[in-house]
Amino acid sequence: MPLRKSTRHALYAALEMARAGAAAPVKVTCVAERYAIGEAALAKVFQRLARAGVAVSSRGVKGGYQLARRPSQLTVLDIVEALEPRRCETACAEDGACRLRRLFDEVDDTVRCAYAAVTLETLVDRTGGRRAETRE
């Protein structure tokens, strides 16, 4: 299951929000600079995370984005699914296509299970970032 560039950007954004915790909202510009991502594209990613209920936004000079739940309650799969909802991309006109689709689905399920097993808190711990509690 290869991830789209926007999904990878969402994972970077979520990691930064998890690192910041409740201390202060994360600004798009800071994440864009840290990971060398275009601000406009990253702003759209943050908006999608907010629409999916993964993040909350606040406006103004001290505004930005924070996780909607604690990092221990959000998994990598939550972020991936916010940007890449599951859908069948094969028109199964032939029986062989459906069989191949089943194989792809099995591989996809295995990857999704691996993503579901990793929380943002775990990622922050692995990267040595500071942890702070966020909104529930």
C-alpha cells in the first residue's frame, strides 16, 4: 500500500502536533519549513485532517492546529484513512480481476493492521520529541 505524498505530509503534520501537545497550536509554516513542503499543499492537508476529526484548528495570531485526541488515542491508520479512504479501484468484469483484487485486499489489510498498531505517542517516543497531553 504505497502512500500518496499528501498522506506522508499528513503523517509529518500529525507527528508535529503530537510533539507539541497542548503547549501551543502547530502552524502550517513551521511544519512546511521543517519538512520542506509547500505551504499551500500542507495547508490543504491540515484542513483535511481537521475535517476528518483528527485535528482542530484555531484562528488568529496564536492559532494553528492541534490534535483532536491524545497521541496515545490516534494511530497511523487514523491519519492514513483521513487522507486515503478505503475503496475498490477495480471494475471486476473478469473473475481473474476479482481474484487479484482479493490478493491486493489481503496485503492492504496486513499493512493497515501494522499502521493500526502504531500510535502517534509511540512515534513521538521513537523520535525523541517531547510529549504533552492534548485535547480529548
